[in-house]
Amino acid sequence: MPRHGNHIRKRADGRWEGRYKSGINANGTTKYSSVYAHSYAECAEKLANALNHDEITDSPITVDELFDSWLMSRKNSVKQSTYVSYRSLYDSYLHESLGGYQAEKVTSQMINQLADTLLTAGGKRNQALSSRTVQAVLILLRSVLAYGSSEYRLENPARNIIMPKTENIEIQVFSDIDVKTIKANAIKGNCQSMGILLSLYTGIRIGELCALKWEDIDFTNHIIRINKTLCRIKNPRNSKPKSVIIITAPKSRKSIRDIPIPPFIIPKLSALRKGHQNTDYFLSGSQKYTEPRAYANYYRKFLQSISVEYRNFHVLRHTFATLCIRQGIDVKTLSELLGHSSVTITLEKYVHSDIEMKRTQLKKLYQAI
């Protein structure tokens, strides 16, 4: 509602903001201030008081309140699993240490001290947290405080905070012998063992595999269509059960993709397809899904049964990426097969150059000189 250069608007967090001219800055520009309320009428009254130079009694916003406002502003723009992970990360590492402080009183020194505490004794039983986890906490806090700067005109003490250094630990992929052993045994088994083979030769994620149904496998065009993922998250309602299963869109827009089925797998898949309905889940062969935790346990036992050293399920995806690079598949194609949002992620996280690849590449140099 415009009024002599002042206006009232409803914000994304549900509160009403009344903005008014409150003076002149040192550089001669107009200075603006705001009042906040939970209803239009209350906001209009506060704005009128401000214009009449009456004292305004606004309760300072706490970090907890600022986080709740920030989180609400993102509710319709992120996946439910992401929304819940934000809440969990904040409750675990920020609520107790900073939540009760007035947001405007938080300083960069407090944030640095928090980071040091988390790195040395921030985990359960006062164990040190990994630098990656502390990075995630600080990135979340920085986003919340940046929101406070733009929406509440608060100072942002996290603007120049330096993130703790993280080491890129190179994951050891399955050896060529391991790959052959897994292939030879998995292809003789049921849908569960075939799922392991699919991940090894297509890079499909465990959540995508658990959500896969027979209707997603196109036997005419020999394609697997990835359009959903299954995961267990903390119950958003904070009630029993403590966690719930959700089936939602994949990790990112580019994760919705078509993957060619390796030719040697097609005959086995066709045989396994018999007797199943389109809406049956691939892994279970029924209307009941297999959740990632249960399938990860099956995978562990499978490796043990064939005497292959255990590596977590995601290493199948790493191994697929490495095998593709060895065979000269371009990174752009590989990135699309993996469903990454950018080629950079593929290069930094999934492509590992082993000693044999280094020798092969250096041969090109030796031959040239």
C-alpha cells in the first residue's frame, strides 16, 4: 500500500513488512527502515507510529527464528529430503550453540569458534566432525545469515568466513578381477543380484535402483528410464515413526535420464521379466519396494559370498565411471549417463586416474617425442 514513499508488503515467511524513509545516509542517499508484524493491521499501526516518530518495540529476531523464516522461504523450491536435511543439520549443530542468540549479535569470531569446536569435539560422544560436515554446517549458516541481511537488513558476519580445508580422498574402485568376478556371479542370480550388475554397468544410484519398476525398462529400445528415487528420511512431523520412506524425483533435473541397457544383460532381464506386472518393483518383483538400507545389506552379503573385498555400494558407480574413461568415453556423455548437473562434478568426484591410465596417456607423449 504506497504512502508517501512507504509501503507494506507480505513477505515469503508470512510476516508483513512496512518500509519507510527514516533519514539520509552520509553519502546523501535516502535511508530506509522497516517494521515487521504478523498481520497487516498490526504492521500498518507500527508503520504509522514510525512515521509519527513514536517508539517501536520490535522483539529482536533470534537465530532460531531467522532459520525458521529462511527454511520456510525454501519449502516449495527444494526436495522434501533436502528440506528435512536442512532442519536436521541445523538442529544437530547450530540450534544449541547459536539458536538463542539475537541474530544481530552473532559475530565472525563466534562462528570461527563454533567451527573449531565442531572440528575437535562436535560429534556424538564429543568426537571430531569431518571437515566436510563442518563445511556443510557453515554453508547452511552462511545462507541463513545472508537471508537475514537481505530480508531483515542485518549484518552478515559469515560473509568472509573461510571454510575448513577438506582433503579429496580418492575412492579405491573395484579391480578388473573384482569386476569380472561380480559380473560372472551376478548374472546367474535373481533380480537383486542383477541390480548390482546394473549399477556396475550403468552407474545407477542405489535409491534410483530401489525405485525402479519393470515399466521403467523399455525392452523395445533397450533403455532404462530413471525418473524417481527412493530414500529414507527423518520424519518431517517429528513424530513416530522416527523416519519415513519417500519416493520422489531424482537428485537433480539432469538425473531424470535414459540409460542404454548393456547388450549382454538384456537376455537375462527378459527372462526375469516373465510373470511380473509393469508396476512391480524390479528388485523385489512385487508391489512392495526394497529400501536402500536392506539392499545395501544384501549387497554386502553378496560380495562376501563371492570372496570380493567389501566396498560400499556407491563404489560400483565410481567403478563404472572409471571404466568408461579408460575406454575413451567422453566426459560429457559420461556426465549425462550418471545424471550429473555439470561435467565438473563428474571430473572431480567420479573420474579416477589409476597408474595404468597414466601410463597409457604418457605413451602418447613418448611417441610424439
